[in-house]
Amino acid sequence: MRVGVVTTGAANLASVRAALLRAGAEPVLVESGSALQGIDRLVLPGVGAFGPAMAGLRERGLDAGLRAHIDAERPLLAICLGLQLLFEGSDESPGVRGLGVFPGRAQLFPTSVAVPQMGWNRVIAPGSAHMRDGWAYFANSFRVACGGPRSGAGASDRAKDASSTCAERTELDACDSRKWTSAATSDHGGPFLAAVERGPLLACQFHPELSGAWGAALIARWLSC
Amino acid sequence: MIPCLDVRDGRVVKGVQFQNLRDAGDPVQLARAYEEQGADELVILDVSATPEGRGHAVDTVSAVRSVLSIPLTVGGGVRTEADARRLLDAGADKVAVNSAAVRDPTLLTRLAERFGRQCVVLSLDAARTDHGWQPVVRSGVERVPQDAIAWAVEATERGAGEILLTSWDRDGTRSGYDLPLLTAVSDAVRVPVIASGGADSADHLIAALRAGASAVLAASIFHDDDTTVAALKDALAAAGLETRR
């Protein structure tokens, strides 16, 4: 199966390509909007800074192409900065607009924790089609903060707690019904979005390609959706 | 928990304080085995003495990447952005710089701007002095008249996103990590610090994590089949440390 891997020239794609090959897919580099023709399934890896990455997408006509791909509900796997690009913006590059698929923006981790977050962290993924609870590998300084993990019992208590403790947080429940069908969370100085998904769109703040057997299984599930 | 492969001319080698290197196996086989045992990351340090050997390193990285689905850090002989680019293109997720960063600290900044801080690891080999520690470069040949803790802080300000901290005194001795060194560096910086040099037992790993290390690196104990990553992780979990398994 051919899988387009979006590149803006800056990102390091070797690990993503190797993971796709191990999963039996055929990675194809996508460097321009026109190269999206005939590509049904896309990976948006992101390494580097928010502003230059958005500029790279625009220069290559990939921003509109990505939006069209998402609007057509074709499969997309966004990784790390790739997740952040789907939101409205990032404090990393103030004034630069993201793709705006999801409401909210990425902000720096609080000063109480190590930045960048480099390492394995627990992921809680209630009600996800693709995700399972487990450990994922993260390498990020910015993240989209959120309320705590959703759960059946006590969810309303948690929502109340989240909204009262931190006004800056994207309210998971409020956005949930409008924009995404499920979200996974992790904690590093407070809860943040580890992943969001909507049908065949899966956006991960962590690196599934570096998350061992758990990540490989996630990629395999996304490839079969 | 991070196994380290010292690679020369395409083969894994192991010595004491960078001397008397002996063969310890095939990097691809070892990488695959360590990931299956539960290793969290892998480090490859190229200890080749010649440019021809360095050429092999890129092939080794590429071969390991094709089987490895955990993060891979590669160091040894990284002097320029082009060196880093070659290793990243071959499949490294992070590059570790040591001597070249000491000689020209702006290298860290240039690498961070080009590839992101998360790609840049400061490899700091530190040797004890009467007053503290000083960096050691060129595989232990040269001591730098500078405070190792101050250098660690400067390196993170310049762009290092992680510090691989090796005790030159303990490396290969299996007498335990230099815990005061670990505490001094991890207290001084905000980035993750990986303990390296001297590991021989689960107790050593536990002590390092309690002393402030974010992760623990070892080589000899894994290569010599004395224990496995999985067995050591069991010991860490039994000691109450949160451990991915």
C-alpha cells in the first residue's frame, strides 16, 4: 500500500519510513500539493519549529492539499509537530496560523517540568478506535493542554475540575463532540493531548514510529482503517 | 533503560576507559535483541579511528534503523552539520556531539536551529578533579580546563536537548555510576540527563535514577549476557520506580 509522507525538507523522515516499511507499506515522499494526486493515505511527520513548518507547507501548496485531504475524510496520520499544525496556532511561532482543523493552540510545558519532554510517558486512551493505553515516546517542548483523561464515571466531576483549574486548557469535552471523536491524554506538568482522532484522521503528539511494539501496532491499525 | 553499542568498523566492541577494545557482536542482532527485551532507546557510539571506519558507521545506522522501532542516538566524530545530516538521514533520531562542541560551542546552536533541540544530545565525558569534574575529549586523550557542570549548563542554553553524561573514571569499571556527578548535573539543567559509565547491577541503575538521572545507559552488562534488560526492569519496578514494560 502506497502511503504519502509529507516533507517540507526539514524533517528527519528515516524513522517514519522505516516503520512504514516494517508495517508492509510503501512510503512515497510528497513534496508538493500536486504530488498529492492519487495518494489516498498520508503521514504528516513534523520535526522542527511551527512557523517554518507552516511556511514550508504553504510554499509547496501543501496546506490547501492537506485541508482537502482531511475534508474528504481520507486517512491521515499526523505525528508530533504534525499534530500541532492541525490546531489554530502555537506559542512557538506567535502570529503564524495553523491549519485550524481543531480548536486550540500549542503552548510551552510549564517551568516545573523538564523541557523538552524527551522520553517515554504513559498514554490513556479511553474510547479510541486506533489507540490503546500504553507507553509512548515523546520529544516535544510544546503541547496542547487539556483536561484530564475522560472516563465513564465521574467524567462531569473531572470536567468541572479541569475548567476551574486552568482557563488556558482546551476543554476536552466541549471540543470533543464538535471536532474529534476521541482523545488520548498524557501528563507532564498537567494533562495534555497525547492524540486526537476523527475517523481515519489520527494525530499523535508522541512518535508512534519510535514507540516500540505498541507504536508498531498502532501504525498497523491505522493502516488497516 | 538504554543499551549502548560502541561500534568500530561495523562491529560492536567493548573496552575499559576506551582502551583494549574487543569484539562484542553484530550491531543489528544486538539492537533487535535489546528492543525485544524492552530497551527504551539505543545509543550507538562510533569509535572508529579512521575515515573508512566512519563510512561504515552510516551503513550500521541504516541497517539498525531498519529493524529498530525505539529511538536511536548516534555519536562519535560528529563535527559539522553535514556529519549530523548524514547520520539523521541514515536513521538516527538524535546525534550526540562531544569534542567538536567543546571546541566550538556554536555547533550546538547551529544543530538545534537546523534539526531542533530534540535532535541534539551533548555527550559529556567528565573526569574527577580535586574540586569537581572537568570534560574529557578525544576519547579520553585530552582534559579540558573547564568546569564540567558549567559546560553542561552552557550547552543546554546553546541548544542541547539532552545530556549523555559519562563518568570517565567509572566507564568500563563496573563499579557503579558517579552519583555525585549525576546529581550535580541534573540539579543544574532542565533537560534529561542519561547516566553512563560504571553500571554493573540493578542497584547501580536504581541509585542513578534516584540521584537524578532520567535514564540509565549501560554496555558491558548487556553484551556479556550477565543479565538482560527485562531482568533489570523487573528489579527497577520491584524497587518502586515507574518502569515501562
